[in-house]
Amino acid sequence: MRRMRSLAAGAVAAAMLLLTACTGLPTSGPVSVGLAVGVKGDDPGFTEYAASPVEGAGPQEIVEGFLDAGITPIDNWSIAREFLTPEMSDSWAPSAGVTIDTSSVSRTITSVGDSDDEDATSADVTVQLSQVASVDSTGAYAAGIGDAEPLRFHLEREKGGEWRISEAPNGIVLDAVNFPLVFRSYALQYFDPTWSHLVPDLRWYPRRPSTATTLTQQLVAGDPAPWLAPGVRNAFTDEVGLARGAVVIDQSQVAEVPLTRSALSTDATTLARMRTQLEATLAPLGVVEVRFTVDQQPLDVSQVQVQQPAPDAGTLVLTKDGFGVAVGDEIAPVGELSAQVDGLAARVRSIDVADDDGAAAMLLDDGHVYLATSDNVVELDSRAGLIAPSLDNRGYTWTVPHGSPGELLATGADVRQQKIARAWSGASEISALRVAADGVRVAALVTVGGQRRSVVAAVIRDDKGTPISLGEMHEIGRFTGTPQGLAWIGSDAIGVLTSSDDDRILTQPVGGPLAASAAPAEPRSLAGARSAAGVRILSSGGVVFAQRGSTWQASLSGVLVLGTRSGE
């Protein structure tokens, strides 16, 4: 049986590029998430065509060909349907999900019965996979290493003598190399409870022309990921739906979205939020504007203002010359904070600076956490075993002891401590914690059952914005080695720095495949950034490294502490 598995070298390389760098964004104004000038939107074209069934193929070959055909989503996986009986072709649902395994050669395929018997009319085939992840019907990605449940197929011999599959599980199977070539990640955008920040919810959908419709349908009629849902809001309500199935994008990259008549009675603020949300979601496709219509008549809908992260402001460092932003060979002060930090320079172990440079949370050599402002330095938490603190966008400093992950506190500038309920249930240790720039998500490195894991959870706040609890702890990856740092990279990925015999930095999209790369020798700490290009690593020798292409290059030396920015 002929099997088409060849992949161009460039395509294989593309499979590893799961993150894209972001340019600097304004701090406020209409949503401007999108593509650079001259860059086209999503390319639905896919040139890897699977082979159709070969005459005389046996049951095992038919099943192998059916699995291989998962690489071709054109016409709703029409090639894969050629391996099915007409009845099965009508009922099979490829959109039910994706099982991602290590490789096609690792699959164990066994047949029951004698397929060479010319009188045989039926056969059964079982496929055992080495699963690494899965994608559900909503496009949500979940890591899951191990042997999946066997896939069972029943085949029948048709009147012409050819074998076809009459019973098959819904969904498709792709190996880890082909998955990012067939599917692409897209971020559904939701609002935070204040309706002032957009929060991404990463999903994976096939690369095909109908992606805009898929994303719109999911945003209009779907739900946020269960772990994220308690912390976000959706402007789209049950009262307003799509009037027809397709979303049309014209040559000016304007998306026309037909809504049901209930949109006519929807208030202007809600409609503006809907447009803002959807434009940000469709921007990666090259869409520059969303136009709502009712009965083919345009609606006059504005946008709402949203806060967006400030551009990377440079590398924060503490050296013998003081604390500030590294500018060439000089250290530029961070407002009036630098004077406060400089007075404690010999004692600082970590420092996290607010976006507006108005405050800094510090872990000092006594193991306590302090908040520095332009006026003074106050102690926030004196418990034993505290890890590095994290500031959020509401001015709260998050602290937790290494050996007590559930004892999570958020302390405001008024030094009032708030115990965070339902924090890291089941974890025995926590080594790092970072609140995202939107204040809705918090990432952590925890130990559960002796296994180190990277996890996220939604931040649940009261009406005044005070964090009061966490949502469900959601695992996004597992790792080995000693954790040295955790950081947000852009809005939808985290970086995990580990040291061992093989020092590594792990880039983990929140809802996507992990990518590992070598880190500088003897890494000590990590600073995130708004884009991958801004990430910095501090070595135990006091050298700060920046990534240039695929290598890490020394950019600064004599650094005592590598500072971080809140939300990074």
C-alpha cells in the first residue's frame, strides 16, 4: 500500500515554531492585536495530501491508510472517508477531537482474523498508540503522556471485494510532527471582570478556509475553558446568535458577521464589547475590522477601550552600581524606586517591579517579603520559607511558602493580607508563582505526587478587585530537573527554567505543545517579557544572557539580581 509521508525540511522546522514574537503595543486604546504590515492572514492551503485506498489492500492497510489520511482536512477529511463504508462515512465525526501520538512508527496495529481468506467478510483491527496529547471538540489542547485506550475498528468486505471500515471511533489521529502542520493555535479572546483587559484562551483548529467561521461560532455559542471560565466574561450572550453559518471576509480583510434580530435590542456597550472581542480573536487571520449585520443591514457598532501591556522596557538588574534598567553599560534609575532598593542592595534576593514603576515587591535575605515604594519600604509577609513574590495589576503582592502551597496570600498596598482559598489543591511544594499581566491567570511550578508540574488557575476576585480564591488547578506540563525560574512570555505562554545535567528552558503555551531548548550553563533565574526576544536568563556567575536566534549570548555581567516586571 502506498503511503505518502514525506515532509519538506521547512515544514518540519515550522512544526517547532509554536510561538510568534509580538511587537510593542500601546498601553490603551482600541484593540490593535494583529499582523505586521504586509503579512497575510491565515493560509488555509495544505499541500500534504494523503493517499486514497489502494485496490486489494487488506484490513490492516485500510486502517493504516485511514489514520494517515488525518493529515488532509480538505473537504472535511474527504480522503479519510474513502476508507469508510458509505454509512460510516455519513456518521463519522472527525471534529470530535484529535489524539496526538509520538509517531506513526510507534503505533502497534493488530488484526483479528485471516484477512487473506477470500471468503472472509469481516475483520477487526486494533491500534495501540503512545499518546502525548489530545484536542477535544472545542479545540482545547491537553497534554497526556502514556498509552491511550486502544482504537478499535471493524471492517467489512464490500461487494467488489474491497475492505472498508464500518465501525471507527470519531476524531482523527496525528503524530506530534504533523499535528502543528494540520492544526494551528488561535486565541479566543475574553474579557476580565472589569471589561478592561482581554484574556486569551488558546484553541487548536484545522488550517482551512472556514477558520473565521469556526472561531466566531466558538466565541458566540461556546464557553471559555472550564479552568478559565470563573475569571473571565463573554460579551456574547445566549440572546444573540449567528444568523447563518458562514462568516465572510472580503478582500479588504473586513469580516461580515450576520447576527440574529435580537442584536437590534442589544445595548450599544454590549455590542461594542462583542465587536472588540471578535476583532481581537479574528486578527491573526488578517481581519482588520468586524462588521455586524442584521437582515443584511449593517449595524453601527463602536469599539471599547482595552488596556494592553506596555512594550518591554528593558532589562531590570541590580549590580554593585545600583538598581535600574540596563542601558548599554549604564544603569538608568527606575523612578524613585531605585533609591529605596539601593539602600537594601546587599540583602535583595528577588525583585518584581510594577508596570508603572510605582512599587516593587522584594524577597530579602531574612526570607521576608517587603514592598518598596517611592516613600518607604514595608514588610508584607514574614512567614518562613517564602518563595519570590509576584505583583499583580491591582497592586497586590502574592506570597506563599515553598512547603505550603495552599497558604497563599495576596497583600495590598495597605498591608492587609487576604488568604486565597482553594490554592493549589493536592500540591506538596511550590517553587515559583507568577500572576499574568491581565490579573486573571496565575501560573505556578508545583510538586504533586512527587512529580514537578507547571500549572495555571483563574484568579477570582470580589467586587472591589480583591483576589479571594483560585479556580481549578489546570496542568499544562510536567518537567524534570530543578526549577530555577518561571515567567510569562507574551500573553499566552510561560517559560520554565530548569537546571540539571542538561540545563533547559521550556516554552509552554497555555494550551499547546511544549518546546524545549538549551539554556546557558548554571542558570539561576529567569525574567519574562512581552515577547520571546525579551526573555533574559541570569547565570550563577552573574552574567545575563539574551537569546539571539537559536543561541544565548551574554549581554551583561556583574549582575547580582535579575529583576522582573509584574505580569511577566
